[in-house]
Amino acid sequence: MTLKESLEAYRPYNEQEEKDKALLLEALLTQKNVFSRENRFCHFTASSWIVNKERTKILLCYHNLYQSWTWLGGHADGNENLLEVCEKEIREEAGIQSARPLLGDQIFSLESLSVDGHVKRGEYVSTHLHLNVTYLFEADSDEILTVKPDENAGLKWCDFDDVLLQKKEPWYNEHIYPKLNAKLRAFIQTGHC
């Protein structure tokens, strides 16, 4: 299924997702280089909400750029298959080989995320939007975690509610991570989101 088809089929969880779904679809249809950082206004990213096999903890990484504990993920960098982007990022950022998507290629969550201007590898990057697609993964919490020093400084498994204590950005703590946890709890209870 193409990303366009996946986005069209996705049923928003709340108003934020409804508005962001429309924005992601509009960008997909109207923006050039939307899968590349060459588009300096907005581009697609993919994130992973990773739960352990016991479904009691979430994996977070300490992101060097944001100086905060956050989910794993990254830029599409030309790959239109965002599930593949997630799988690659999980291996690169955490060294995890056991991760598997719990919903197949179905999207777990959608977000448009503003990224403040910052310096990366000695070059200024202007403020822009990440058109983010999140997938739900399961991984073995006994697997050895390996940091990627140029991107993160730590990895840890957190209880669901402790996730909110780790992130410094208020928007994530008020809107994104509670939503992801609520959707995960619904999945655990019912087998679907």
C-alpha cells in the first residue's frame, strides 16, 4: 500500500490527527521533495512507539539534538516506505534486531511536529515541520541496547506513565505521548486501535 493509500485509509483518533491527516495528505500531493530534507519547509519523518513483549514498558532514547528522552525515528531521506524507515532507525539508533510491527504496515499515529531552528553538524537548519507517521512496534526488552553516539546518548525502557516525565517539550507531554499511550492501552485491551 502506498503512503497516500495508507493516509487515506487511516481513521484519526482525535481532532489533532484529523487536522494533521489533512495536512500530511496536502503536503504529499502538493510539495516537491517531501521525502527529502531538501524541502526546507516540511518533510516526512517516521517514528516508532516501541513496547516490550510484556506490554508494560516503552523504549526511549536520549536524543542529542533535543537534549531530551524521546521516541525513536528519523527522516525519510528519499524512502517513501516509512515503515522501512522505522525499522532502519530502530536498528541504527538502538541496535535492536527483534522489533516487529504490531499492526503490520498500518499507521499507528499521525503528527505534524514543528522543529525549531538549530545547528546540525555545524550548519544552521531553519525552523520547519516534520510530517510524522508513527508505527507501533514490539521488541524484546532483554535484547542488548546499543546507542548511536552521533544521535543519542542513552536508551531505556520506561513504564507508560513515566514516559511523560522524560520529555522536556510541553506539547509532547500534553498531547502526543498521552495519546500514544492511550492508543497503546486500547490496543492491549482490544487488539486494535
